[in-house]
Amino acid sequence: MIGGPTASGKSALAADAAERLGGVVVNADSMQLYRDLPILTSWPDDALRARAPHRLYGALDGAERCSAGRWRSLALAEIERIHGDGALPILVGGTGLYLRALLDGLAPVPAIPEAVREAVRALYEREGSVGLHGRLAERDPEAAERLEPGDSQRVMRSYEVIEATGRSLLSWQAERHDRYTGRAAVLVLEPPRDALYDACNTRFERMMAAGALDEAAHLLARGLNPALPIMKAVGVRALLDHLSGVTELERAVALGRQATRRYAKRQTTWFRTQMPDQARMPDRYRPESKRESLALVERLLLTGKG
């Protein structure tokens, strides 16, 4: 497993490792699962995908929702298939919740009634993520303390769970089951902040040059529910506001860069606090560090230590 923030070089490392070790890359990024936004969600480019097979990129339509449980089922099926072919599964992505769900299993949270989901979505649309976070702080202060007010998906999830079950999501998570029984080596990329933020800015500019605005226009034309996960992809809101005449293009690009940096910061914090005991690579992955980085991966596979 290779985790870490956006723009840390995870995809390149996974492709190089797969090429070196006879592996297959499996996507563990919640947004790259959707086929609608290959540019804005930074799918591995053609050159990387030519080095090794890649799975679960664009597996779902943007009108669908994907939970950690659904991704886990898809990933476990791929892992079994890859092992059956005598290859090495290499899971890579910035959605740490997915990686942890695969390793630690899932909390037995009951299905949330659709009426509750709709009510929480209505609250979110009326009060925004900050307002809903305030409501969560009243009902479940411990959960609210662990979440940033702007982390809308997790704020909504925590609120709908306590609303529907009367119990905190944290309480349910303490009852995780179905832990992964196979052997897994985990590496987290943790670059210095300045280098990471520079890479985030460059990435968004490259997205724009590659056609991100056209991609956002196609998404807008679909008329999807704004509460769907794909509509929360980093940079999408700013570009949709520009296409709707709300924001000038220059301002939209600046907001997109800012959103990318903030997302990378949240991911870094999540991996640092939620997966603190995993091996670390304290830098971005770059071609010039390929030899040393792949040696680290091989050592991790052999010994379990970075």
C-alpha cells in the first residue's frame, strides 16, 4: 500500500514499483474511481499506465456514490484476482480511510435510512459544512473535534450516523470487524510542506493546460445532484462557478490551487494521526530518487520495516 497527500508522487512510485516487481496498481483514491474527471482527479497519465496494469480507475459513473465498504469489496476482489495471476497488488491512493478500512475492517454501522440522508443533505445545503459541523458539535462533540468544519463528507456522515442510530460513529468504529488477514506492507509519503504546496500549484496549472475546464463543463452539463461525491472533487466547485458566470477564470484557478493545497494538508494530517506507525518516505517521489525509493519499497516488502 502506498498512501499520502495529493501531488506527492504516489502514482509514479506505484507504477515504477509495479514495473520493477511484477505488480498491478489498484486505485485507492475515492475520486479517481469516477470516470467523469480523469484530469481533475489526476489519473495516472498514459506513460505511467503503460508501465503496468492499472485497476479501478474510472470504475464508477459520477452519478453513483461509493462508500469505503463498497471500495473495499472491489479492492479485495482485485487483490484476489491479482494474487491468482501470480502478481503483486500495489494499492495506491490518498483516501486513507479506504486503506484503513481494508486493513482494519469495517464498523458495523446499520444502514442509514434514505429519509435521514436526505434530511442531512438538506441541512448541509441550507447551513453549509460549517453550520452542520456546529450541529454535530452539539450532538457528538468528540467526533466534531476530530473533523475540520470544511470536511463536508465526513461531517455529513458523522451527523447522519448519530441522527439515525443515536450513537457516535466513533463508537461504532470501535467495533470494527473483518480485519485483513493477509500480509500488507504500507508506505506513506510525507513531503515537506513547501515542496508539497509547490507541487500542488504546479499540478493544478497542468490540469488547466490539459483541459480541466472542458472536463468541468461536461460535468456541469450532466446536471448531477450537487451533493454527490464527484461534485466535491478538488477544484470542481471553483471551475463550475466560473462556468456559471460567478467567478472570473483567474480567480477560479487561484481558488483551485488553494483547494488543492488545503486538501493536501488535510491528507497529511490524516495519515500522520490515523496511520502513525507506518513506514514513511519524508519527501516527494521523483525520477531522480527512483533507485533509493524502490530499494525502500523492496526492503519494506521483505522486512515490514522502512
